[in-house]
Amino acid sequence: MPYPKKHLLFLTLIAWLSMLGFDFLLHAGLLAKIYLQPSPFLLPPLAALRMIPVGYLSFLLMSFLIVWLMIRLKLTG
């Protein structure tokens, strides 16, 4: 039985928001002290700030692809 489109959009939104929540917890909570120190392997703060929307869009794309894959494989539960 095909899922209603509203249900699929809701699943995708929930998956995306959970990814963003984990990202906030990890980077703003646990790793914040690392970002305050100068480091040769981290981007400068302004360059990193400009890349945040690209990262969030990649999370959204990954959420769409995960939901699509779940439908194609007929995974439930």
C-alpha cells in the first residue's frame, strides 16, 4: 500500500530535524571548546559559518534519500 504524500513529507521532516538536533548537540555542545582554539585542520570561523547552509541542505537531501530507499525496499517499523 503506498504511503500518503503528507506522511512521507512528515517522515522526511522528522528525520531531518533529528539530524539537525544531533548536529547541534555534537558541535554546539560537546565540541564547542575545540572550535574556540586555532587549529590547522579547521576552517576559519567565517568560512565555516558560510558552509552551514550547505551542510543542512545535504542533511535534507540525505533524509529524502533515506525515506525513498525505505519505500523502495518496503521497510516498515
